[in-house]
Amino acid sequence: MTIVCALPGNEAMAQQLATILDAQLGHIESRRFPDGESYVRFEDGVDRRHVVLVCTLAHPDSQILRLLFAADAARDLGARSITLVAPYLAYMRQDKRFRVGEAVSSRSFARLLSGSFDRIITVSPHLHRYKALSDLYSVEAVALDAAPQLAAWLTGHVARPILVGPDSESEQWVGRVARLAGAPYVVGRKLRTGDRAVSVELPGLEGFAGRRPIIVDDVISSGATLAATADRLRAAGFSGIGCLAVHGLQNGRDTSKLLEKVDELVTSDSVPNGHGLIGLAPLIAEAFARSAAASPPV
Ligand code: R5P
């Protein structure tokens, strides 16, 4: 029997997964001691159970220890298998040493998670220089593709779009969504000079006047990339600018700033952010069921 447990903030996704999988919804008590250390306790028995821990990994540094403690506790308590469902997987963008002396944190993070879980399921991870999660994860790591969900939202809500990828990195996502939605797309050139300092050039927009521009990216962090792209589109005479992203990590302040530049912001529900109109639970539940049936851990 499978038991699905949410780490704090992931209750809605855990509830949906438990319902779709017809699994037990378990509960984890978690709090901070006065000195900031984490306390974790399973309120339900996990002995001989397949345990699914649900923890999206936006803002991972404040979450990772209690997640690892929960996984280790489940192991100690006799769990048959431990799966991490992380709809958003952190640290994938630091995928090389960009400057001398930098930590390649994607690898360190992958080692941490691979040491505690039997299986990891995530959605649209930022695979850019790595071609697959198996390049850095040593346990089964399932990367689901949210492009069909984004394309379905698009075809249901926007007539005559022109999709816009801010940079060449985004081409894999915007290209796939465009093909599935039967929409044209262009890709810009991005220059990043700081964490929040980005400029974007958008060639190739001629011929798309009258279409509704929808900027597509995998991750919104500060929102600077989308804001700079929106500035370019407006300067080129477009209006009704929409943004469609898989993972919206931005905080409330950055969301407000972005909404001054764009007319609509839609993401998946991989990170609770108030704009997660595209539900991922069915996709994740199906992948868990398929993966568990194909390779039941012993
Ligand atoms: C880049 O590698 C990603 O695909 C996103 O474009 C980037 O993370 C967005 O960051 P921000 O919202 O801070 O510009």
C-alpha cells in the first residue's frame, strides 16, 4: 500500500495524488526548534509501505534538511520504498562552472537526493547542458514533460498566438509547445549581466502583427527575463502580452512587478504561487503508477 505525505506547503498536491492513486494520505508533523533546527515526525505508520514524499523544491535551502530527515526517518521506520515527488527540481541551472571556483551545485544537490530516495519524479527539469537526469542522479529519476499541458491550456484560451521564447535555452520548451498547439514561434537573444539584470533582443517578429504574444519559458525566478521580453514586445507594437511558464518561483513582490508589464501570467501548479492554473497531479500520478509497476522496489 502506498502512503502519500506532504512536506509543509505541498498539501494540495499530496491530496490530489493520494486521491488519483487511491492511496492513503499521511501526515508529517514538522516544526522548527527555537534555534532553527527542524523537527520531523510521521503521524502514520510507514512500515512496509511505499512512501511518497511530496515536496516541490522552490526555495530549497529552507526545505532540504527536513526533507532528508523525513526520508531517513521513513527508511528507519521500515518503508519498502521512498519516492520523492518534486514537481519543481531545484539547482538544475547551475550545471557548469561558469566562473572559476564556483560550486557546480546541481551535482552536489543530486548526490544529496540520490542518497536518500529510491526514485525521484519531477516535471520539466532545466535540462540544458545535462541531457538527462541520469547524467547526475544515481537513482531512478523520472523527468516528465509539461509541454502537452501548456499546449492544451494555450489552445483552450488563446486565439491566434505568436509564442516567444526569450533565448536559445528556451527554444526546446517554446518549440515543443508551439508544435503541439500548432502555433508559430520566435526565439530571442538574452544577455544576463546580473541575477536581476537582463536584456533581450527579439528579431523575427515581422509578419506576426495582430497575433497575441505569449512568452514561454520553463522557469520564472525573479521575473526579469519575462519583463525584459515584454518590454521588447510592447516596443514592437504588440499588446495583450501573456506569459506561460512551467515553474513560477517568483515571490509576491516580483509577481506584482511582472504584472505591471504583462497582461496575463499562467503557470503550472508545480509551485504554489496564485497563478498555477495548469494542474500537474494527473501527469505525476500516472508516472508514479507506471514506474512503480515497472520496477517495484524490493
Ligand atoms: C534560464 O536558465 C531559465 O530558463 C529562465 O529563463 C530563468 O531562470 C529566468 O530567471 P529570471 O526570472 O530571474 O529572469
